[in-house]
Amino acid sequence: MKKQKQTQLNPNWLQLQQKLNDSKASRSFKTLDKVTPESILGKRKERPDEESNDSQINPLTPVNDDSSLTDAVAMDCEMVGVGQGNKSALGRVTLVNKWGNVIYDEFVRPMERVVDFRTKISGIRPRDLRKAKDFWTAQKKVSELINGRILVGHALSNDFKALLLSHPKKDIRDTSEYQPFLRSSSRRALRHLAAEHLGVQIQTGEHCPIEDARAAMLLYQRHKKEWEKSIKDQFRFKQKQRKSKQIKKHKIEEASNENHVEIES
């Protein structure tokens, strides 16, 4: 009899367990129903930010594909090490027009043997110089392209030294020397100027001369009105100084002549 009672109780126990499991499952589903919409909505709220970041246009990207030679061009050079490795030589030279489109970009084979490619900064590798332009060919082309034009760049004195070239001071727009870009009369790196004034990160690894030239050109274009005004003001000030010196010199000569006449008489 006892065995029969036990067998009769087992189905009830199983039904009770089933009910308990069903109630737990229903509670878990309700919880999921409440959580799921919130999590989905949370993701949707993040999407506009993600989309806005992806859709942000890099200001260094040219707005057109016009690669014509313009009245202003920007230049940047990358150097390699020659001699004992501490002497710099031209390894690559790049020119872009006022829209940032490339008008000249060539690897250059130095006249001396390269002992340090400085790849971490220059981005130049041995294979790049195997079929590179010889120095004099590159120098001649650059000279032709910048002749009679406004030349923009950063620390251009280093580029001129590597190219063995010069350029009229009145036609140079150097972002490392422009007064509003200085901090406590000290020069600032191009990457810092690009971050502060353009909102872009450059030179985070190997330097790209195209990117650097574009950054310098955009800095100039955005401050062109004030920059050109300061150049004109400086020119007028120097003209006044010259005139003042000439007048002073003329008066001294006149006084000297008068004294000479009085002595003779």
C-alpha cells in the first residue's frame, strides 16, 4: 500500500515542479521584455554620435580635383641621413596647390650615400629611392614650380637648405614664423598648430609630406586676410624707415656741405 501511495504522489510533485519552473520562466521573460527595449533605445541614442564622427569631413581633404598650378603653393620635404647619419639630405619633396591637390611629389636620390632612412619619421624606405629622381632634376623642377609664387610651408629654411634653393622673403608664408601662431615668441610644431587651429591630428606616426603641406596651406588660407595685411603693414613700415633714414642722411650731408663752405669763406 505504501508503494502505491508513493507512486500516486510522484505525479503531483512533478506537476508542482513544472508550475514553479513555468512561473520562473514567465518572470524572466517579463524581465527581458522590460530590459530589451531600454538596451535597444540606449544603442539608438549612441548612433547619432557614431554617425556624426564617421561623417565628419577631414578639412585636409581637397574640395575638388583641380591640380593646376595656383598663385600660392605649399611645400614640404622629408629628409634622410647621410655622412655619419646626423647630416640631412633631401629624400622626398611635395608641392600642393591652394586647394591641397598634389602638383609635384617625388622621392629624391641624395648625392651622398644614405646611412639612415629615418623611416619612423620620414616614411622613406630603401625601395623608395631605387628609382627616385636624381637631386638636380628634382631641384630644377621645384625651382620652376615655386618661381614667382607665394610659397607656404612650415620651417621652410630647412627645406631650402636641403634643396639648395632660396626664395624671395616677401613671397614666403612660414607657419612657424607667423606671429599669431607663436607662443611666448617660440615656434610651435606643425602638428600642434593643426590640432589647435584645424582640429586634425597629423604626424601621429610616419610623416606624410602631402598631409603636412596641406595643413600648412589650410592654415595660411584660413588666416590669409590677416596674414597678408600684416605683410603689407610690415612693408609700409620698412618703407617709412628707409625714407626716414634717407632724409636724415640728406640733412647730415647738407649740414656738412654748409659747414665746409663756411670754413672755406
